[in-house]
Amino acid sequence: MKELSFVQRLERIPILKIAILYILTLLVAPTLPISRPIFQYLQQALIVMTLLTMCCYFFRGKICKYGYTCGYYLSVVLFGIFHYWRNDPIVIANHFSQIDAASYVVKIIEEPHIKQHITRFSGEVIGVHRQGKFVQTSGRLIITLKLSTKNFLQFGDLLWLKADVKRIAPPRNPMEFDYREYMRKYAIHHQVFVKSGYYRVISRQAIREFSVFGLALQMRKYFLLKLRSYLKGDENFAIASALLYGFRSEISTDSMEAFINTGTVHILSVSGMHVAVLFGFLSLIIRQIAWPPYLKWLPLTLLWSTIWIYAFIAGLDAPISRAAIMISFVLCAQYFKRSFSSLNSLTIAAVLILLFAPRAIYDVGFQLSFLAVLGMIICAPLVKVLLPVNSSILRFLRDILTVSIAAQILTTPLSLYYFGQFPTYFLLANLLVDIPSTLVMYAGFIITINPVDWLNEILGFLLEHLMDFILSSLKFIDHLPFSTIKICPMEFSILFLAYFAVFSFLYAFQWKDKRYVWLALYCGIGMLLINGKKWLASNDLERFRIYNTKHELTMGYFKAGRGIVYSTFDSLQAKGLQYACGREIALLSTGELQFVPLNGQDRKNYFVTLPLGKVAILSHPKGTMSPADLVIIRKNFLYGLADVLKQVRPKLVILDGSNSMEKCLLTQRMLDSLGIQHYLMKDNFAYVWNKENL
């Protein structure tokens, strides 16, 4: 039988053209200048274009044929732009942010997360109170409040609250996690912190209304409570909860870092592996039952419904949704005795998810999940050819390694682009974790449905030891030399060349075309040249940072891989410091790093001498003031500041986040009158200085 060409194989994925066009539209949509009037014109254009396309479809003729083709693709583009922006506050007339409200009525739409009497959850703003009247609204926001034990909150509760709602701020430091972009995929653009006494539960009738998501949360809560009764260790329960249901909020920071640094964090996100384990578990049970001919449809229904119920319980994130959709296609193909295309199912899964959540296209988890599965589909044959074995045991180990290698081939460039790190021992880690984690899932699923207590006790004992083995193995690997390679995140041009090289090589392997091997090599040379130029430009570069760590002060100087950090935090491992600037500090100080703590509680002045000049950190007018090139003003130091600055004679004054906005504005006026340059850190980006900028 003649092998199909590359174009013929693509033609067997009929939805591919639309998928590519739709995805490209979603990628371009954020760059468009959208306003409410433009959005209304867009809606009208979409309706007109759809009607014209339908008319061209029903009429014959060459002109109508071309008109239908052009209108069809143009309708997809218009729909993609419309779908991306339709939930944005800019275009929604009754969005709560468009109304000057005194208080808000919010419905809790997720299970609240509680840590140390602080509760966080997302809510739907169903209405606001303005000038004594209730106005119906729409829109979601993140709510953080102090929770008393008397007012336990749960999914579906209606809350009244009074607080200052703010837009989610962009990242304030280089390489800081972009929380604003992360929440946009959930159509959430605002957040609010509610003080104690400024909220109350209005009604709990909503939890008695039927809700698929609410029912899924109740089922997950029941399963977790049952699992908890058989697991004694808190950390073991947290990891088991993540492995089974994707509930990761209770895992400690050290354990999470071990999973991330070893390249095994994917097992904590419910995905294809979890669905495959559940599918195999259920199939094994169903095969033991002799179904009568008139009930042949029942196994398909049971498998399909159980998988989707599990997907809802796990939260319907992109990996689990993709896996559930693909398994659904497998079941339908088996039932109707049709051939099954993995690439076609993967493409349809991507389109369906982006139809329900168009902003998921920018979600790193969505991108890595689909690239990993695509790697397994198109790269696994290459890996198996390169690793031929005859023994059944070695073949089993080879197949485990093949999945990890194939997924890593396509996800590595994107991981380096976003995170700038690569797990060196990912093969060893996956080899040690995959089999135990599969056993954990089997045992966990049995515990959740098994009513026999003594059997659950045995399985719980087994789970404890499996979890201990997984965690100890990962921590051992994480502490090996060079366990994680960390680099500066790659540029987009290098990312493009990397994927062009990978796909060129895969094409050359599949269709035996040496020209594409040379094309891949040229791309690799281009990557080396770009990286070499970047390394030469930054080899002796001096970098000075004053990070925005809110009320705390963090200042760093870096050169040639060495660094020194001054901070009012207790250590470099402080949570606030790590979140704001820990990533950049680690990348800029690959060699020696010195940490100098500053006492942030007392009003004390500090004078620091760096190679770029002298820095004075001032919070009161007492003591001797020596000249300095840079002055950092802290803790609302305004009285007597003018006299101090005349002694210090700085070139630049920086007002950090410990100052109130009112004092900052007064100080700015005073500095303008003295003719001194200044920079405000309050609600602003970090102060970034590089030698090449001078």
C-alpha cells in the first residue's frame, strides 16, 4: 500500500484549516484596538458576513463559490475576534466596573480556599447598590477576605460586601509571574480585599439549586474526606489529592519545587494519564460483565459518563478537558467500528476548548498540554526507532521513556521560553514516578468507591508508602548536581527557530528528505549565533535593581554572575521576595550571591557603597548624612527631608512602596521645587538600571 504524502495526511484532518485560522485570530485579537462602538460594528459585520456566506452556499456559480470560500474564512476571523473580546469589561455595558457602586452582591462560583483565616474565591457580581437602588450587573472578580469560623462560606452562597474594587495589577518586577494575564483566561479582571465586618451572607438558597459544577464540588469534597480518613500524613494526603483530583493548594512549597525541578509536575495536574488510568480501570471491570445484546450501549454510556463526571470533579482545566474529549472520540470510534485519528481528535479538542474559553490560548498549561500530546503522537515513532529492543521488560521500560522523551521534545522550547529552566534528570524522575503514581491512582479510585473498611485501610497504608517513595525520590534527584539548568528565558525569535528546526527534522525523518535536515541545522546555527551575540553583549553588564516588594525594600547589584542583595526581608527564601523577584535574582546570580538583611521594623538609615556609586536608604532625619548618588526614601519621611537632601546632594531620589500615596505626592512636589530627579515606586514598575543604558 502506497504511503500517504504529507499533504494527503493533512487532508485527513478536515478541521485543521479552520483550527489554524481560528487560533491565529485568537493570538492576534489582543493587539487590536477594541472599544464598545468598534465591538458593536464587529458584531454587525459578523452577522452580515454570515448571512452573505449562507446565501453564496445556496446559489451556484463561480462567483458564489469564491464568495462562499472567502466569506467562510472571513466569518471565522470575525467570530474569533468577537469571541475573544465579548466577555471583556470594555465591551459589556452592564459590567460592574462600569458603575460607581456603594456595595456589591456576589455569588460564589468556586469552592473557597482557606489559609490561615484568609479566604480566596472567585465570584459573579450579580448586582450593585447605587444611590439606594439595586442594579443588575455581570462580571467576575477575585475576592479575598478574613473569615470567621461562624461564617463558613461555600459554593453558591450570596454575599453582600462593601470594599474598594480594583483592577488586577500587572507585574511590577522583571520576570515576575503575570497574575493579571493568568486570571484573564477566566474572564476575571478585578479583585477586592474585604475587611472583617464589611461582608455578610445574604442567602444560601443558591446551593439548593441544581448546578453541575456545584454537584461536582460536592462529590470531590466527599471523595477527599473519605480519602483523608485513610491517610495520616498531611503532605501525603495533599499529594494524593493532587494526583487523583488536581487539588494542589495544600501541597507544601518544598514538595512543589521538587516536582517542578524534576520535570514531573504534570502528574499533579489531572490530564491524559489520569483519564487513561481511569479508563483502563473501568474497562477492566466492565469486561468482566456479560452484557446482554440489548444492553450493548450501556458500557459505552457508563465509560463516557464516568470520565466526564471525573473531568468535572477535577475542575475541567485544559489538560483534563482535552483528555476527556479525545477519550470520547475513542469510545465512539470503538462503538461504531470506525477508524480513529489521534491528530484529528487533538485538533477538535483544541477547537472545542477554545470555543468555550478563547483566552485559554494564552494559558501556559493549555499550550504545554497540547504540545506534549502532539509530541507523543508524532515523535514517539522516531524515539522507538532510535531505541530498538527485543526483551519484553526492556520494551516496557522503553515505552515509558518514549512517552517522556516524546513529550519533552515539543515542550522543552516553550518551557525555556516561559520559565528558563530544564530538568536534567527528567527521564530518571519520570521512570521512578510513573509506575508508583499509577498505583496511587488505582488505589485511590478503589478507596473512593469501596465500602469495605479493612481493604481501604490496607490501600491507605500502601498509599502512604508509595507517596513517601515518590517524594523522597524526587527530592533526592532535585539535590543531585546540575539537576536543573536555569537560563534567561529565550527570545521569541529563538523559540520560532527551535520549533522550525524540530518540525523540519521530524519531516525529514518521516518522508526521508535530507533537505529538511539541513534546514534544521541552519536553524540551529541561527539559534547559536543569536545566543552568542546576546551572551557577548551581557557578559560584563552591570545590573542594578530596586524591586517593588510593596512595603518592604529589596535592592540588588549584579555583574558577571555574582550578586549582592539588600532587603528588609529576613532571607532570600521569604515568600514575598521570591514571588516578586526571586526568579530574576536566581538567574542573574548564577555564581556567588550575598544577602544582606536590613532591619525593616525600626526607623534606621543605611548607607551602601556599590561599584556604581553610593546609595542612602533614609527613613528619619537623625544622624550624620554623607553625600550619596542615590537616595531611597522610606516610611513617609518628609519632615526635614529638604535639609537632608541638601547635605546628601543626590542625583536621583526614589520613593519606595512603604510611603503612602499622599506623602509621595507631597514629596514629589518638594523634589520638583528643588530640581531633583525622582522615581515613584508606589503602584509602579521596579527601578531597573543597566550599564548599557547610560
